Amino acid sequence: MRRQSPFQFILIASLILVLALFLGLLSGAVDIHPSKLLGLFSLSNMDMDHRILQTIRLPRVLLAALAGACLASCGAIMQGLFRNPLADPSLIGVSSGASVGASCVIFFGGASLVGSGVGLPAITIGAFVGGLVATSVVYRLATSSTGTSVSTMLLAGIAITALAGATTSLFSFFADNEMLRRISLWQMGNLDGADWSRVATLALVVVPLMLVLPREGQALNAMLLGESEARHLGVAVERLKRRLILLTALGVGVAVAVSGVVAFVGLIVPHLVRLLIGPDHRYLIPGSAILGAALLLLADTAARTLMSPAELPTGVLTALLGAPFFVGLLLQQRQKRVG
């Protein structure tokens, strides 16, 4: 696979994202003519198409774009921190912890809204708290007086993920049919509950992250050489680890809380961008964010339209498409090494 200029790639990815936004707004159970977009924010002309655009389509495409950008950029951070292109944010237990939190709230009847100021459903709060607790436990297990061990964190993440999976299975086992259905749909990843409160909550986290994470690119480039070499280059390794783990847990926790568990975006997108433009995190992180936003947006649009008026879970579609694609990339890389 021939590498491209980082600026050329970011330009192309941005154009794909813009096209994906238009496609997501116009496609669905009700097809909308492109001319309707001209009056998208008009308050005087509120026919049915404009109501669909303003209350259903626009929040959903923005939520998909924000979640995809967050998951992909955090995946790039995790791959740089672990120095492993096969790492993804779930390694630190965020997704599995969020599943436990959401399942717990569903099991104990958390369908009602909580007084959170932005009116978020209780399931979203439970998912975020679960992800945060799981990440905190993993970090504590991996931290000692000598610092934070990345390899220990990886092993602790595997253990906590297994424990969280067993706990979620217990909730599913004792749940009634309605609870079980809601738990299953949330774990599949679904954006059909998108509204402006969820978009605002995710934007409050993702927009600052998109400004902060690329600034860590130079330090992550040094980390690729090894922790000792990074220290010699002036990188405060332990503070960098704590900062990146906290930012990743915050971003992925909120993204998973509002959209459910969406598989493979945090793994495939940074890996693909790295193959296209190289491992320089100064460009890898923003490039992953843009392509991740476009990928999840296209996947959600396909999930809404392939079986219209029914909808496929977005996370199921990303896994079905992402897994074979990722296996193909691995086979291509193996053939290149053998050749």
C-alpha cells in the first residue's frame, strides 16, 4: 500500500467526511431532496422533511461523527502508548466497564431520566460510571511506586474485561425478556436514541479532546523508541501515561455511554491511517479522527437504509465489515514481509 502525503490524506478524508454528512442527512426511511438542506436551520419553513432533518437526522449524523472521531483518535493514542498497532481502547477496560454499568441500570429499572441538568437517560450515566470505574481499577493494578507498567496494564485490562463480561452475562441471565432485549441492543451499538442532549454531552468532551490529543503527537513519537529513550529525549513518561489514560477513558467512556459498544472503529481506523501516511502521531491522530468520523457515519447510514424501515445495529455492521477488512490487511502485511 503506497503511502500518501499526510496533508493530501487529511484533505481527502475531510472531503469523504463532508460527503458522508450529506449522505447521512438525505438517506433513511424517508428520502429527502437535497434542496431541503438549504432551509435546514430555518424556523419559518417547518414542513415534515425539515422536522425530520432537525430533530432526527442532524442529531444522529453529528453523534455518529463525534463518536467515530473520538473512538478512532483514542485508538491511535492507545496504539502509540502500547507501541502495538493491534491495540485499541477496550484494552483498558472502558467498553467492558461501560457494559456492566449500562446492564446494571437496565436490570434495576433505569429507563427513567435522571436529573442531570441535560436530561440524559440513566443508562448513559451508568455506562459512563462503569467505564470510569473499570479504567480506574486497571490503572491502580498497573501502578506501583516505580511507575505505571504498560504490560501490567494490558494484563489487568484483559482480567477486568473478562470479569466485566461475566458480570454482564449474569445480568443477562437473570433479566426478563424486555431487559434482555435492551441489554443486547445496547451492547450491539446503536445510535437510534440520538438527540440534542447526547450530541451536546459528547461534543463537550470530544471537541476539547480533538484539540488536546494532537499536541501529544511528538511525545508519542518519542515513546515509539522505548520508554528509556523517551526519557532521554525529555518526555515525562509517567505523567504522559497518566494523562493519556485519563483522556482516553474520558473520551471512550462518554462515546460508549451515548452510542453503545461500537466495535472495530478504534482498532481498524488508526491501523489503516498508519499504513497510508506513516506512524507520525502529529498527523496520525487528526487523520484517524477524520476518517473515524466518516467511517462510523457511513456505517450508521448503511444500518438505517439497508433494511429500511427496519434498522441494523450500527456496532454489528462495523464488526461484520471491519473484521474481514482487518484480516485482509493482516494477510497483506504478512505477504509483504514474506516477499
